[in-house]
Amino acid sequence: TSGTTPTESFTTTSGTTSSNFTTITATTSTSEIPSPASTTTSGTTATSSAPGDSWWLCNCTKAICIDDNVIQVVPVICNPPPKPTCANGLSPVPVIDEDGCCWHWECDCYCTGWGDPHYMTFDGLYYSYQGNCTYVLVEEIHKTVDNFGVYIDNYHCDARDVVSCPRTLIVRHETQEVRMATVKPNTLQVEVTVNRQAVALPYKKFGVSIYESGINRVVEIPELKMNVTYNGLSFSIRMPYSLFGNNTHGQCGTCNNNTADDCKLPNGNIAENCETMADHWQVVDPSKPQCSPGLIPTKPPSTTPVQPCKESSICELLLGSVFQPCHGFVLPEKYYTACVFDSCVLPNLDLECSSLQIYAATCADQGVCIDWRSHTNGVCSYKCPSGKEYRACGPTTEITCKSSQQNETSMKQVEGCFCPNGTMLYDSGVDVCVKTCGCVGVDKIPREFGEKFTVDCQDCICLEGGSGIVCKPHECAKQNEITCDGQGFYEVNEFNPEDSCCPIVTCKCNTSLCTTKAPKCTLGFEVHSYIPSDECCPVYQCVPKRVCVHQNAEFLPNSSVFIDKCQNCICTNKVNVSTQLNIISCQHIPCDTYCEPGYERQPVKGECCGRCVQTKCVIHTANSSNLILSPGELKNDPYNNCTVYSCVNIHKQFISSTSQITCPAFNEENCKPGTVTFLRNGCCKTCAPLSSPIPCSVRQREDFLVYKGCRSVDRVVMTECEGTCGTSSLYSAEVNSMEHSCSCCRESRTTVREVELKCPTGRSISHKYVYVESCRCQNTECRSSHSSESQSTEESDESSSTHRIKRAIGLTSK
């Protein structure tokens, strides 16, 4: 062959596999070439190809049987097809023909979503949709793959429930369901489950491969040459046109390089817009009972805020010099529109970063890498774990110790966290950066070949080849045998600072294992214990407390001790040598023999000095002097013979009484001169009268009647009782007091009369008064002198006669 054309290389993105193809043109030549159908038997070659038969040879050449074992080799000549324009704005990819020699251009099915959320269909149609249910992103129209589809679970990501964000991306393929879920809202933390079970990455099973590529989690199905990426804020779906062209529907539209039918409904009709179409791709999700296909369509939020919205300065980066290198490959206008929408509707969530991130990822897919996060003043910064460093442009699959000999020809790059320069990833499943490729165990510590170490109490060595780390049980150094025979001791394994895998056997003391019990000490003593050296269990003994003991009670030194009322006792600091207790010292209480007048000290049971007991009445007189009277004794006041004091003992209660002698009315003018004298009581006066007493009778007089300043016009006849009545006073031994009897001259029959009075104002009033018709002596109650005076005043009001009614009042007790 000759005339070889230059090699033309290109890259296809089916997962991360790269392929190089070479087209060569050779001149026609004829040679004898054995037919592939020939067989060799015992060194003899037999052919079975007939003239005109043909078959493929290597290097895109075809062999044709001419005749008589003459074979013509014909090279296949491929003419490069014209490069088409893809509706989604991405560069077309070359695809090998079925003959394996020639190739043609195709526009891959590439659907993306980001933010709250914004969609770009397979054919590049942009729209926003705010549903918060679970929806179909991609399904086949005509089923060629069992249980295949990609779905999205959205949720309201703002407090007003206005806009939605992606929460989970679901990929189904045959028996497996892969879920990539956001751990924390609006973050790049994603966890992966397969059939609802968490898995570690990389994962490969039943035709599905899951791995990390930069900040993305990638689900790849090599058989279908498709992959799905998700990072918590954005997703992308890439599918080959050769397998899925004109056979997709869902929110990602129909992959046919034509946007006219991207808003296709499940029934095949075309909706007026993709926002309406998206509602119809809702699926039943048991975790969202509020969602059900056929409910009220989702209403898009207003993009016009209450106040004029100034888009974030971050959005301007899309149109500026930062992304300028990518503008010729991917137009930024749609991503800018989405960024402005996010910054206006959700200004506090920094969701505009997702528009820049998906645009940068799309640029990287086209071979243009943009380091944009450093221009956002920290708003869209990305923090890497310890031991890793951020790069905007890193390999889609990082070179590891296990894959360092593989040829990596992919020109695509992704952003993410990568091993620092001078190190490499140990393995795709072991996220440890190493300087030299040795071994990494479960402790994630890099080891060099030949290095010996101990981990999990295994003695290990890092060997090149095989599984790498070889371990055997750790051997401990011999220790001196220790026996713990003493009471209370037991064996225990302690941490060995020199060898954590080989504990040190020591004897520990546990007093709960001791059998000796503490004794019960007598009053005044307490238990003391001590542990002898080299022993565990305590030794007990009773020692004195340095207290006094009396009647089952303990007393501290210098405290009072009650023994009886007649002694003052105190606990001293002196110790009785025989009892080892403190001595109680007592002194008799001195007695006071004085008693108040009227009291005598008498012995009382339970008291030391007896008690002053009353034996006489103590009377306090008006002149502040005291009289002492025995029961039954009467005595006049020393300064007033009209006051008599007495004393009575009733049920051991000494009761004193004071009596006042009430004298009858006395007028010396009615006495004969020289006859005035005192009665035997020394209080009342008496005399020989001038004439015989006046008997009780009615006395009349005439006078003007005056009442409240008003006066009668004429004199009025008024009456009063006047005369002397009998009275007596004598001592009664039965009641041990004086008995009195008296009577007074008072009215026996009266009538009421009425008279007219004239007042100083000239007004006349009518007034009634009592008119006495007859008088007589009547028994009355004898009262004290004070009462007598009061009654005399009353009687003086009843009658204005100068000769008052005389009443004899005897002695009464107060």
C-alpha cells in the first residue's frame, strides 16, 4: 500500500473512552492471498472460494476472488463529509460507519439543567420550569432498552415556594435504579444510592458504572454510550444520536437537531411552550402524595420584582472577558438570561453561580476551560477537602497508581479537587494522594514498598504486586507473670504506651471484693479504717470521737448537757481514761427565795426551788397602795371609809372585790343643830330631823313651759312626786356580803297633756308633756353611788321641785 493520507484524530465522548481512527488510501495491487475459508490438512491447503467472492482484510481493504487463486485487494476510500451545524450550538462529533472504515458527523443528544431550574433541551431550546414534583427527563418513544429512563425530583428551594431546584436525579437501567441526591440544599454535596442502598464510588455492576469526575457524579452506561452527570446544582445528559436519534421524549425534548418538536406532550402533540409541556411529564412518586399527574399546571413566577432589579455583577462575567474564549463555541446569552432570573427572584441563595458553572462545564466539553470562580469575590468559591487542591481545568479521569500505565488521550477537562502537583491519586476508590506509588490500607496512610507497620494490631508490610499489603497477627513481647492473690485484687489489662496492641497485665484493687465488714461501734466511738501498704482491703477499728455521752446522745465539747432542772451541766474537754469519753461537769442551780406580797414559796414536783404560790388577795387601792387580805377578810380603804375590800378563794382562785357604800340623800338643813354624826359604817352621815318626814305625795306648781327656746303663752300646771320612803342595809352571812332594800317616791298614774308654744321666730309649735296624777313609794333596785347620782340627775329632769325625791340606797358590790 502507498499514498497514505495524514492521520486525522478526533474524540468521542461516550463515558471517558477515547478512540483514534486513521483513514488510509492504497493503490490497487494484485497478489495471491489465501482465502479465509481455506483450511490446512496435513500440510495441504484447500480453497473453497468461488470467483466473485469477497471478504474484508485489515487496514480497510477488501479481497475479491478473481479466478485460479487470483485475489484482487481493493482499498476503501473515504471522503470526509461536510461538517453540519448542531441546533444545540455544540460541535458535531465524528462517528465510525458500520463498515468500521469511514465515518460521518452526528449531533449528540445533550440536555442540561441548572438553577431553579433552567433547562436546555437536546436540541438547545431554553426554558425555565418551577414544578416541585418528579418528572420524566428522558424516556424512549419506542422501547429498545428494558426499564430505561432519566428522571428529576424537584423541590421548592425558597421560603415563598415560588421557584424549584433539582434535588435528586434518577437513572433507571434494567434492574438498577441509581439516585444521585443533594445532601444539603443548594450545595455540591451529593450522595449516591443504587436500588435505595448507599454505594461507594467507583461502582460498576450489571452494565452501569458510577464514578466521580471533578465536582460531578457520573452515571455511565457503556453499552448505550451515554452518561449522566449531577453535582447538586446542575445536571447534564449526553446520549449518542446513532442510538437515540428521533426516539426520545420528556422534558429534554426530542433529539433530532430540530427545536420545533422539543415541547412534545406524552400524546405526541406539540404544546405551545415547554413550560406547559413540562407539567405533563409528571410521574407518580409515593414520597410526594401532594403530586398527581393531571393537577393544576404549575404557574411560572413573576420575573419582575416589586422594586427594579439590578442583576448580580456575577452574571456580567458571562458576557465579559472572563468567558470570552468560549463565546465562539457556545453562545452565553441563554445562560445570562437564567443568571439574571436567579439573581432577581432569589437574590439571597447565590443560585446565579449555577448558571456560570453549567456554562463553564459546557465550554469545557467543547475543549475550552475557563477559570471563573476566582473572579466572583468568593461568592462562588469552592472548598476542597484537606490534601486536595481546586483546579478549574482538571482531567475527567484522574491518573492513579493503578492506571498510570494506561494511555489517557481525552482532551476534555472538568473542574474539581485534584491531587497537588508532585502527587497522584492512589486509586479511584481510595481518595488518597501519594508521592510514590506504594500501598494504602484502611487507615488511608500511604506506605512505601518494603515499609513495615502495625495497624489494627496486625503486623503488615507493603509489598509490590499482589494485593499490596500483607499482614499477620501482631506478636507481643513476653511479660513477667503476675498473680493477684491478695484479697480484693484482680487482674486487669492496661494500655501499653509502648505497644498499644499488647496491654500490660497489672493487679487492680476493688474494695467491693473485700469480705471484711466494718464493725458497729458503741455510742461515742466511730469507725476508722486504713489500708496497709501492699494490701487492698481496709482494716477497721473503733476510736473515740472526743464527745460526751448521756442517755444515748452525744454532746460536743463546750455544749450544754441536760441532766435535770436543778443542775447546769456542760461537756468538757477532759477525757475519762477508763471510758475514753469526755467528762460531763455539773453545778447546782442557786434558788431565789423571794416572793411577791400575797405569795408564798411552796415545793413543786419537778422543780428545783419550788414556786411562789398565791395565798392571799393583793388589792391595788386608788392611792396606789396595796392591801393584803386573807380569804373572807373585809377591810375599809384606809383613806376612804365608803370603800370596802373583800377577798374570796373560789376553786383555788383568789378573787378580790371592791364595794362602795351608797349613802342616802342628806341635808344638814333638815337636822337639829349639833346632831350631825356618822353611821357605824363611818361613811354615811345622819342626824336628828327638825320635824317628822314628809310622806310621798303629788306636789303642784304653775310655771311657763320652755322647750328648745320656745315658750308657752300662759303658765302651765305641772306636778312632781315628793316625800320620804324607807331604806335598809344589813350584812348577810350566807352570801358573805351586805344586803340592801330600798324604795322611792315615784309616779303611780300619769296622763299626757298638750300645750302650744311660741318660738322667737314667731312660729307656734305643739308640745306634749307628762302630768302626774298620783305618787307612792315603790321598791327599786339599789345602785352604786355613781348610779345613784345618775338617777338623781334623771329624777331632777322629771321634776323641777326644789324638794327632790329622796331615795335610800344601800351598799352594792362593784
